[in-house]
Amino acid sequence: MSSTYGRYVTDRRIQSGPMLVALLWGAFALNYADRQLPFSIFPALQRDLGFSGAQLGLIGSIFMWIYAMSMPIAGRMADLFRRDRMILSSILLWSLATIGSGLAVSVPTFLACRAFIGVTEALYYPAAAGLIAQFHSAANRSKALGLHQTAQFAGLAVGGWYGGYTADNFSWRMGFIFAGIAGILYAVLLGFKVPHREVPSPPAGKTGWRTMLDPFRSFCFIALSVSFFAHCAMLWVFYAWYPSFLYERYHLTMTESGWNATLFVQVSCAIGVFLGAALADRLTAKVAAARFYVLAVGILLSTPMGYLTFATHELNTARLCSALYGLFAGFIAANAFAAAFDVVAAHNHSFAAGALNMAGGLASAASIYAAGILKNSIGFEGMLLWVGAVAMASAIVMVGVAFRRFGKEHLRI
């Protein structure tokens, strides 16, 4: 019976790259919806659990600190063990922790659940990115990874609306519980469908720490990590504080602030992902460093729009600037990990994805917490002015490093 069941499951596992991306897209959307849920219900958490302003900042920061620090370990595990099993374990565990968030009765309990979600969600992305890369060649890797990335925008938009809606109309606690149940049910579906493929072995004589640290011997990867760090510092001010900012500045309801803070940014970001991925994949055959150049364009154009979103005092202008910010940020989301895979060996893809995500996560945690402290002094716009300057400078340096690494390789325009 065991052998028959094994054949039954194997026969029904998908084997094509597009179907894999489609299934993992749903998982990643749930991942980000669960992350975004608390940020749309800050007023309810203050009312029911007694959160202070600084403690609200900790909701995102604790998650991101734990998530970021777990990433390299999760990446290394995904290069050594079965990636499909890591994905399923991650979904089940973060769904249970989401249910726990809805049952929390104090600030420490709620924060502990968010910390556990940080650990469990860290198991997902390195394994998923590595598995997607195995099913797609360099010619279409930006499109595959970029399409997977659009799930986060859908998840953020749904999570932002869903959290505010349940808090306004039902109970924020039920919002967490239903989200966790949805994750468990989706994990059951993936258990029958997600394929397994062996991770490429490192070259003979390169094992252990030596091969794991290879990505950090690439100046391109280091420059990419610095640029991604600076970009995420601005990005997560949007994700964590933009709903509360709209609620306070424009006197919207939690539902209104939730969808205004996510809809314009995430829809335009999804469009930007498709445009940036198609452009990079097309150019990569002719310009080897194309993904790095498209990334830099995304940073240089999105950063001023991010600043203006918080600097304006007119709601429609904020909507327009946030949409333009999202459009150009999509160029970054489509190409950051694909660019890393261009300069990192296949047997280290998951570790590289984890290390890059760690850089973004550390920036996110620091900026979320700093924004909670500084919003009543220099304001969001003052903070983003400095963050933006660093992001733009790092993008220019990254272009120089990439040009030096690739030179005129493949240049046939």
C-alpha cells in the first residue's frame, strides 16, 4: 500500500516550471497577507491589547529581525535538504503561528507569535527561489522569479484590506484565525503537487563553509546586497506605516486606509515586475549585466516617488506618487534574486537568496522601528530623505561594480 500511495502522489505532482510558479504564487501570497495583517489594525491593537507607539513598531521589527537572521540558515538548509519539504513545513508552521496571533491576550504574547512567524516564514523563500531557479534557465529566470514576486503584492493588498475590514466589521482576532486555517488547507494541497528535484552538487573539493561563503567573494553580489538593503529600508516604511500614516493624516477609516495604502502600490508594483522582468530577460542575451542595470533604474526612479508620497498633504497626489513608486519598485522585485543567481553558482542559489533576503530584512526591521520613533520628530518624509539618498548612491555604485565585472561581455546591441 505504501508503494502504491507513493506512485499515486508522484504521478500527480506537477513537473512544469509555469505550474510550479503558479502553485508557489498562492503560498507566497498567503505568506505576505499574514505579514501585512497587523499593520492595518494598529488602532484596534492599541485599544484591545494596550500597544504603545514604540511597541507597534516592534510588531514589524521583531518579525523582520528574526526573519532576517534566520534567512542564511534557511538558505543553507535549502541547498542541503529537500526544498519541497521545507516549503510545506514553513506554510504549516507559520499558519499555526498566525492562529496564535489571533488568540494572544497580551502585548508580549502577540509579539512572541510574530517572532515565531519570522522563523517559520524564513524557511519558505530560499527553498522556493532555489526550486524555481532549477525549473527555469537564465533566459527566462527573471520572468519566473518576478511572477512569483508578484504574489507578495497581491498578499499585501489583500492583507491590508482584509485586516482593516475584519477589525471594522467583525473581530481582528477572527481575521488571524481564518487566515491561519486558509494556510493549513493550502499546505495540504501543495503536499500533493510540489515536485522534488535534487540540488546541484558543489565542485569536487569544495564543501562546508568554504562553498557556502562563495557568494561573498563576488563584489557584484555584495554591491547588490547593499542596494537591496537600502531599497528595503524605504519599502518597509510603506508596508508597515503607510496605512497608519493615511489614517492619521487624512482621517480615513481603517478599511479605507488599508486599501489606499496597498492597492495603488501593489497593483502598480505588479505591473512593474512584468515590465522589469521582460526587459531584463530580453536584454540579458545581449548585455550580461542587464539585470543589474534594470535594478539600478528601478532604485533611481522609485526613490523620489517614495519620498513624495509621504511629503505631500493631498490624498490624490499621495496615491499617484505611491503608484509610481510601486511601478519602479517592481523593476527591483523582478530582478534582485535573478541578478544574484547570475553571479552565484547553482549549488549556492538558496543560500544566496537567504543572504540577500537577510540584508533586506535587517534594513526593514531597522527602518520600521526607527519610523515609529522618528515619526513625531523629523517625520516620515525626513527619514525617507536620508534613506533615499543612500539608496540612490548605492545604485550608482552597483552599476559601476557590475560594469567592471561583466565589462562589454555579450554586448551585441
